[in-house]
Amino acid sequence: MLKSERSLIASAVDELLRYNIATPFVHRYVTEDMEIGGKLLRKGQLVFLGLGAANRDPAEFEQPDVFDITRRDNRHIAFGRGHHYCIGASLAKRELERALLLMIERKPQLRLNAASPPELMCDNIVLRGFHSLSLCC
């Protein structure tokens, strides 16, 4: 779809970030006593936040388990939110957009190698990615 509709590049990058977040969990310390979902959280308590789960929240995203590069108003939290928003988010998104466009322009026939499926890195709760991603032309 990106080959024929290059105008979708920004929404495709946002959808990639939402759908398969590189940092699925972050930790924070509770700054004041509060109750969330019937659970009491105490000041100073360590909590883990599931950013990956938040990016699949059906209350926020229509058909959250569907990868859709035409998704509009994609308010994912791949780069955090508020005070913890990544200072390099804009640069990272532009770099991803440029890399995808260059791949489409220079290697339009590039595909995943069906004989060698991607090997996900699942041995780390904090960071996600691939151990390998075999491509072919």
C-alpha cells in the first residue's frame, strides 16, 4: 500500500510504533497515594506500566489487534506521555519515515523471507525487537 500511497508514510510509522512497541513496559514510582481500578497504590511504591497493552486498548483504538496503516488519530504512547515524553520522538519518527521511503524507492521488491521467519527477541521484558529479520528481493 505504501508503494502506491506514499502519503500514508506518517500514519504507517505511527501504526508500527503502536502495534509493536519497542518498550512494552516502563516502571515508575508512585508520587502520592492513589486508587486505580480498586487497587490502592502507596507513595514510593514501584509500579510497572504496560505501554504495549495501552496501545491495544479497545476503549482507545477501534480494532486494536488489527495492523492498519490508514488508522487516523493514532494516539499511541510508544514514546511515553506528559513529563516522560521522549525528547527524540519527532526525530525518531522522521528517521523511520525516511528509512521506509528509501527502502520502497531503492528496493521495491523487498519482502520478508518466508523460508526464514523473523526471530523475535522475547527474552527481555523491557525491550523488544528482533534477533533476526531475514529479507529477500
